[in-house]
Amino acid sequence: PGGVLLLEIGFDQGAAVSELFANDGAVSVLSDICGNDRVVVVKKGLNQG
């Protein structure tokens, strides 16, 4: 099984939260309209193509 986890974060939490999930799947950080980190996306067990 796999899935996607989306976490809304504070503007200064992208690196720290990404590090927490680094061993759990593909991790990326999405920015808001102002360019601040806003969402951490963790994908696990999915076809990344």
C-alpha cells in the first residue's frame, strides 16, 4: 500500500518537516503565492512516473 500525505506547514518549517519524512518516500515542498513554504507532500509506494 501507498498513498500521499499533505501537511500544511509554517513558512519556516519546510526543511525540518521534510527531514522527518525523508526515509518514508518522495518528499517535496510546495510554496504559496508569496513564495513561502506552505505544504509538504510525501508520496509512498506510488508510481512516480
